Amino acid sequence: MAVSSHQENKPASPKLFGVKATRSVQLHKLLTRKSGVTLAQLQKTFGWQPHTARAAISAQRKAGYQIERSDSDKGSVYRVVRADTAA
């Protein structure tokens, strides 16, 4: 019997202080960077489709974060501007 050496290309799962961070925490960390994050970066990092990445950004908005979108040569860049205190 032959053993297959095929491995799936899974996105890397960064660790936070020895404990695996949730995708929500990882997403928030990317969004709070000074440079922000593009949809392409989210797709590559999490293995998501574009509509899933946009939905995750919307979920951050619903959680009370104000997300800014700006255009760049690499596409739309998203970043957290501030957390809404009313939410």
C-alpha cells in the first residue's frame, strides 16, 4: 500500500502567548495594525473567500468597532479607527 505525501495547504495559525488565538482575535489584531489589512491578506491568512472576509469585517462593526476603508494600489484597506462606546 502506497503512502500519500499529499498535504493540504492550510493557513498558518499564529499563537498568542502559547494559547491559540481565535480567528476573531487574530482578525482584530490585523485590523488594528497601522497599515490595516486588505481582503487579499485576509483570504491568504485565514483561507477565506472574499465574501467571508467582508462578513467578518461586518461582524467587527456589529461588535462596536468603527472600521475605515480606504483605497490603495493593492485594493481596499480596512482598519479599526476606534471602538464605539455606545455599543
